[in-house]
Amino acid sequence: MYNGNRLYILDRQLGDRMKIVCSIGPNVKTTNDLDKFIDAGMDSMRLNFSHADYNKFKELIEYGKNFSNIDIIQDLQGNKLRVSPLFKGELKVREKEEVYFCSEKFYKENIRFSNQYIFIPIAFEGEFSWITKCKSILMKDATMQFKVIGKLKDREAIKAEVIVGGMIRGEKGINAPDMDRQAMTLTLKDKKDIEFGLLNGVDVICLSYTTCKDNIDELKTYIKKIKKYNKQVKIPKIWAKVECREAIENFDEILKSVDGIMLGRGDLVSEIDITDIPYIQNQIIKKMKSKKKELIIATYVMDSMKRSIIPQISEVDDLYNFIENKVDRVMLAGEVGIGRNPIETIEVTKKIINKYGHNVF
């Protein structure tokens, strides 16, 4: 008979099972909530610095380091595009409507015309011209889609038609496939967050939207700069988050420079054809098998459990295949960050890992 407690002790002793990473979101308000995640089977705490609350993160890091055996992953925002916080309230856009994606500067200068046109300001550190070559704009893991149909000459705005609508609100993530990322570097926000992470002893720093080896080199250089002035700083592991086309194209060079790879399928689905993802994922798993470096599969692991206490067969099958292929970790994101059943999701994931990770029946 399956004995969850006995297997939990067994896998802790063996130490070679797949680990569970949990994204910390609104479902964790206190250290008591964190305890529930740990008791359910969380091994690693992922802190999303796209939504950094330094006071809360500091408390959770201290608790995680002093009262548990979990490690702390700092997931930097990187060069993520978002709807600017200048955009107030919510607005639902519908199929065939026309909208204008624009720079924050353009938005401020033209907000008086917002009763005639739908302006959506984009927040990021860079030139708006890097976006103007894009043929499409996507939101919410490609479930909202916009087709670029024109540009405003000499203006920081592009005209788009709504293909698949939805709700627009400030801070919502945006994907712009084919945007020019060559000149992108560490953002001021990332630098501030890195310093916070180092001073608070995070175990891993993961750079989102890594496009090439140079991004990792810049991150390492900045970490060394901070350590130079603070000898107490411990150098963490460095992971690259692979979630854009450039990262796939430059994967081999990126891999040489990092301790691990996080495959961010949530954003990757907006960057490449969804039918290519299984092949790309399989190729990455094969490459990682020959390296003594960690591979973390992130997002959509138990996505249906946001609303249900039972996973779908396809999710269980995926997880089984990850175990068979010796993937090091899986990350539960929205399932536990904002989902209705975070504890049940972790427990089910742990049960499957225990069952097949050690071939105990």
C-alpha cells in the first residue's frame, strides 16, 4: 500500500528525486502559509521580482533560511514588457477593434485624445523603435492577440487590430515576438533587485529573458562588483530563463555560462509556435542530460489545478515523462501562487514524484 509519510522520509534520505519549486504569490501572506507549502512538499521558494515587495520577501527569505531546508530562487524581471502603470483602471477590448500601443512619453502627450482612441502604453527600459518591427503583440500567454497594421510616422506608437480580445490593465505582461533585443542590458530595476537578493542571501539568481551569453556575463560582472564592496556576499548559482526565440537559438552558448536552465513555457508560448514547444523541450532535455547542470521545467505543470483538486491525465503524463527523463525540478507557478488549491496541488505533485521517482509501488 502507498504510504505517503514513509516515501517522504525515503526521498529526503535519497536526495536524488525531482524537486518542487513553488512560486510565492498572494496565497502566501505569512510565514504560517509558507509552512503549509513546505509541509505539503515544497523544496524551493521562487520569488518573482516582477512584483517585488522587499519587506515581505526579506521576511520569507529569513524564515526559509533559518527554519526550513528549502532554497530561495530570485527570479529577476529582466527585459519584460508590461502595460505601463500609467494605464489606469481596466478596459475590455474586442475582436476587430483598433488600439495603439505606444511609449509612455507618447501616452502622456496624447492622453487627452484617449476618449477617441485606445492607447496602451508599454513600460520597459529601451527604445520604442525596438518594437516597431513586430507583426503582432500578445498578452496573457498568447490568449490575447493583436495584429500590427500600421505605424504612426515619426511617432512612438503602432496601430494594431484586436484578433483575440480580453481585459487590459496596468502591469499586465506583453510579448512582442520579433522585437529587437540586441541592445538590451540589465535594467536599473534588475540591478537594484540583484543587490537586495545578494544582501539577503538568495541561493539562486535566475535572469528572465536571457537572449545570449553576454546577458549572463553582464549579470556575473555586476554580482562581482557588489561582492567587491561587500565581502560578506555569497555568490549564488546563476540560472538562465529560456523563454524567447533568441534564447533557443543561442542555447548552447548560454548553457556554457550558467549553473542551470529554467524553461519558461508561459512566455515561450507567445514567442514561438505552440506546436514547436514539445520538440524544443525534448531537445533541451536531451542536451541537459549530458551536462551536470540543473534543468527546471516551469509553468503549465499542473495548470488545471488552479480550479480543480484533480489534475488532468495529460499533466500527470507530462510529469511522469519529466521524472523518467531526470528533469531536476518542476515549478508550480499560478497553480500555487493564485490558484484555489495550492496545498492540494503541491501534495499531488509530490505524490506522483514519490511514486515514480523511486519506482516504489
